[in-house]
Amino acid sequence: MVSRPKGNGTSCATDACMIVYASRTGNIRAIIEKLNVPAVQLTAGLAMTEPFLMFTYTDGIGQVPSSVETFMQDNGHYCQGVIVSGNRNFGHDVFGRAGDILAKQYNVPLVRKLDLRGYQADYEAVEQFYFERVVACKRM
């Protein structure tokens, strides 16, 4: 059985964290607090040594935030999937586009696009992917 520690979004040992997140407006931070997975907020110089999921927002009109780009250049080889939060009001072509870009660039699945803070079904899908793909990858 897998232990499911409550994510607090603020602190955990870098090598034990499995969701790395960037949150500008607080929506992603609020989602992280609802998930039952370990997480760490993206900070300059963060280095991962274990598989992780990248959870980001979309910047501007469909761009990957620069801090996420920099982090992924150094750590993308450990990335197992991407989750993105956005606002559907910006239109289909722009909604969650950062997730589309990262998934394609790093050849990983786009796990979920969440509208703003998402819904319970989104949280469950993220947790399921985490336990089936990221935890399983770590055991290999």
C-alpha cells in the first residue's frame, strides 16, 4: 500500500517531492492543498533527483512561465507529466497552452487542464496519475 501524505504546498525534502508547482495567482497553490500528494513550490535553483509532475499556469497569451522553462531545462528528464491551470475565458487556443507546449517539448503526457481552481474530478485524476505513473516510475 502506498502512503499518501497530505500535500501542504510549502515544504518537503526536494528528493521526496513529486509535484513541482508554480503558482502566480494562488489557484495552483489552493489546488495543491487539496491533493493528497507531496509537493514543492518552484524556486530558483530547485533541483530534482526523482520523478515528478510539473504543475504550472499559462503566462501571457499562451506562454510557458520563464521560471518553469528554466527549471524544466535542468530537470525535465525527470518529468513524468504536466498539469496546467488556466482560464477558459481566454479561448480554446490559449487555455492551458503552457501545458501543451511542455508536454510536447518533453514528450510527456498532459495529465490535465484545469479551469482556474478545477473540480473534484480533476483532483482525483491528478492523484490517480501520480500514484499509477510517478510512484510506479520511482520503484523501477
